[in-house]
Amino acid sequence: MIYTILVNKENVFKESFLNRIELMHYKDIDNEEILIEKKTLDSFKMLRDFLLEKNIEIGIESCFRTISYQEELRNRLRKEKGEDYIKKYVANPNESEHLTGLALDMAIKINNDFSSGIEEEAIYKRIHPYLHQFGFILRYPKGKEKITGYSYEPWHIRYVGKIPATIIYKNKLTLEEYLKEFGCVLYVNKPKNITSYDVVHEISKLFGIKKVGHTGTLDPLATGVMLVTIGKATKIVELLTAEDKEYIAGVELGIKTDTYDNTGSIIDKKAIPNNINLEKVISSFQKTYLQEVPIYSAVKVQGKKLYEYAREGKKVELPKKEVTIKKIEILSKNKKDFTIKVLVTKGCYIRSLIMDIGKELDTYATMTSLERTKQGTICIEKTNTLEEIKNNHFTIHNIEEVLNYPVIKVSKQEEFLLSNGVKIKDKWNIEDKIIFQTEEGKLIGIYQKEQEWLKTWKNF
């Protein structure tokens, strides 16, 4: 379930959302029954109990509303407080966050009575720093009125989940800014027996952002370094994919499987020759050569993925790609198996490399394990596990940090030109690409060298 649904003046509420959530009954500050989304209620109770220990008692003044109730509320408040108040604080019937069951208006208990309003701002401000720990954000913060479309409401909080709430709080963002402008790269240590897509899907849910990608598929058998791009960082996938990759692979001799690894079915066996010169054969693969793509891969031939041909039992001519094995060494060896460490360029299949080694040894060779230990300069020691990410204990890496390009802050005038895609003179003697930031450190884009000019490569 993704809790970062955006409802505002540009994004009207879709009632189909209610089919995906569970609304629970709860009592408001007047002891009347209200409805609230289940996860939001659980988190509110934890927030309430936490604040009680700090001698602050909160309750809910308002939460889930129907469209008809929101319309009645607008009409009543228009009569009571006027049109100006409505424009500042009360949404149109189908533009209110309260329709989601994820937003609530807090009230604070003072002298045995609950009170809400701007007069209690000092107490609300004591609460705000703790909200993200329970998955809530201050939905309409001060100074962000032009972005949210509403005046500052210190009582109005919204459940989005702990990870989005923490990022929004630490970076002083609104939900609008988070969904539109946020971007980062995660260094993930992919676990065994799940696909790369599974990792991306899980992170998309945790961050509440649909735009998530990765920079190099790892098979379910494989583990190790997987770079996951989130939000606007998906624009740099091709740069990260091009980086060299380092692997440690286990190999078993004498058997051949249909997938080139031990997850497939054994289709043939062959004796292992005596006195094979493993070191000589392994060192001979430190070269550039044409490698045949394995049938169980996502490479397309005539618009169809190769693994689809394999599953259908259809024969297809396998394409070949030029790859470079920059470094290869033996880490351990026995009669029937060995372990290697390899540094390869983009597009190299370690399964195919191992199969080719088997041919040179006059037997078969099948991959039994695979760990990606490095991608570019990012080694496995810098990664976080999925469990660490789920528990909100992980490191976020921004685009400037991940890319090894010069970072330059520019003037307001240059910012205007760059933001509009205008080419500018290269006064910094750039060799390839450069990252431009505003004076405040906000990312503008990546520019590329073109003779004496710099032109837009990616604009953020």
C-alpha cells in the first residue's frame, strides 16, 4: 500500500482509493464516532502515547470526510467566517485530503478541554519534530503556501509512511515537492532468491514513489551491489549502467544446465580432464571478445525476450556482444569446483563467461553462486540490506555524490539560462560533463561539453 496519494487543487480525489484502504471507527474529541484509515490510526495512537510521556495530550478533531460532508462544511464555514477564510483553509469537496482517511486535524488538551487553532501554535511546534518518527508530516507548513495552495495549518497532519515522512521532514519539503522534485540513489545489497524487479517494487512502496529504476539486473540466484534510482535520479540510469562491475562467482565443473547456472535443469554431463591447467585458461580470458548472450536473458530478438523463446521451447539464434574482461583471478579451487573474481564491462554475462571457460577446459562449467561486489566505485561495504531500508536505517545518496563530475554553483542569471536549456560558454575547462547547482545548492542539471560550449544533457 502506497500512502503518498496526492490530493490538492490540481489532483482531485478518486473515490476508487477507498477500495484499497480499511477505515476504522474511533472517537473524536467530542466523543463522537469518526472513521480513520487503519495504519493512520495505529500510528496516531503511538504518537499520542509518546506525547503523553511529554505531558502533551492530543486528540482528533476531524479525520475522514465524505464529499457531501466536505461540501456542507464549506457552505457552513462560508456563512460563519466568509469567503476569504474558505480560500485559505477549506478545500473544494473533491480536493480535500480528508477524503482519504489519511489526514487528520489534531486538538490539544489544555485544562481538561481540547483546543485547536493557531492560538496553540507553540504547543503544535513542540509536536512537529516528532511527527516523522510515526510516519506523519505537517501537511501545510509555514512559508510553503504557494506550493500547497493553503495557509499554514499547524494542526493538520498527514500519514505518508515513515520513510517519506523522514525525508520530507529532514529536507523541509512538502508532499508536492517530495513527489515531484526528490531524487536519490540507494546502494542495495540484493538478497538471494528474489528478482531485481522485486527489489524495485518493494522500494517503490516504501518510498511512496512510482518512478523507481535500477542500473543492472541481477538474477534471483545473485546477490550483492544493486543501485536503485528513485524519482528524478532515474534520469541518470544510463550513466550508472555503463560503469564496470566486479563479481565473485562459484563454478562447478562437469555439468551443463539450460540456464548456465545451478537453478536450471541439467541437460548434459562431461568428464573433467585430468591435470587441467586452470590458471592458464582463466588468465587467457582477460581480454575483449564476442560473448554469446544466454537464452535465459531479457535481451530481445525480433521484439521478443530470449527467455520467452526458451520457455516456449523455440530455437532462436543467440546474439553476440563484445565484452571486456578487465581482470580475472582464481580465489579458490578443488577438483570439481572453483571460485573466481572478475572485473567486467557493461553487458557481460558471468554465466556465459563461465560456460566459455568450461569449453576451454574441454568440459562443462556451470555457475553455482554469484555476488556483485562492486559497481563503478561503489563496493558492497557501502550497501544497505532490504531489511535495513524497511526499518528506516539506510543512507541516501544524491545525484551529485554518485556521479564523478565537477559540481558548480552558478549565479541567478546563469541559473535562468541553464534552466531554460540555453547553451553557455565553457569557462571551467570541462572535459566531459558538469553538474550545475543554484546558489542555494539545488540541482539544475547535467551539461555536456560540445567544443567551447556546454549544452543540456539532463535537466532537472
